[in-house]
Amino acid sequence: MTAPLNRLLATLAVVAALGGTAMAQDDALYPEPSAPDASYLRILTDAGTETEIDGNAAEAGEAGLTRYYEVSPGEVELRIAGRTISVQPGANAHYTYVAAGDQGELMSDEITDSPANADLVFYNLTDLDGVEVYVPEAEAVALEGVGPLKTASVALQAPMTLDFVIRNGEGELGSTEAVELRRGTATSLVLRSDGDAYRASAVTSTYAQ
């Protein structure tokens, strides 16, 4: 574990103990899979894009993320804006298929399923190197060195409400304010490019019933 992350976790633990930013309750715990080897799969694309996961219509809502759908390990068919894509998820894991322009990649989300922590998953959908997620309250970096079209994850103390600043060596790229981190829940941060500008979004991960 890096020194900045050590400092971040220690600081957040103190903040949580003081209760200054803690929430009253948590209500979005990870679901129990129906099969012992089941995995969860979702799509990250442009908001409003028509998508399907394993034959299920999946709305690409806020930030372009669908819900997670339970799938069996092996070949799973996706449809994104009329294109059919086959992916091969493994067992007992979380996955996001990231579709950015003509590129696409199945990424493994490092979700801990911990009832005591919140998972923070960051996606860099830009062509920038060395992107990091900074937490002003802790004056520390939560995730660092995330390259173009890559993802990174960390488990954080919860419940908490935090601001996040996404930046690189050139300065601040985007930010999100008052992001609620819930125990047993994942929150996704997405950085996109819009011409010469950048846009950051934060979304609580959800599951199809």
C-alpha cells in the first residue's frame, strides 16, 4: 500500500469516528448471487445508448453506466448501439465492458464485497496518462497513475460523504462534490473528454433485480 493511500485511510478513519461526514444508514448492499460461481457484468458507454446484456435490455443511464447484471462464467453476448459483442467473464467477479468510440474492453472491477467498506472504482476514458483521484478532506491521493482507457479501485472507510478531484501533472481535470460512500456498495467515478474539456461524474453502482 502506498504512503498517500495509508495516510488517506488513516485520515478517513478519524473523520468517520468523529461522525462529521458520516451518513445515518446504508441501504445498497451487494446482492447475494443466485449461483455460487455467478459474476456481475455491466456496460459503460455514452449515456442513452441502447444496450443489452445477455439478452436483457440495459439502460445506459447517468454517466453511461448500466446496472450490473448477474451472468454465468463463459461466453456472454452484449449489444451496444446495434453491435453484437461476445465477452468471456470468469467466475465470482465484477466486470465492466467499456465502450469508448470504436474501442472496447472488458475490465475487471476490484469489488471487495466488504460490509464494512465502500469500493471506489475509477475509469479514465481519456487519452491522458498519470491521472489520479485526490481527496481534499484527507489531503491525500486515493488512486494514482491511471492511464488512458484504464480502471483502478480502492476500498475506503464508510459511510462517508467526500469530494473528489481528478487531476494529472497538468492540473485539475474535473471534480465531484458530496459523493456518498456507503458500506457494502461501490461508487464509480468516470472521467470523459469533451473536446478540449474534461468532465467527471460519480454514480452509485446498482444491480438489476
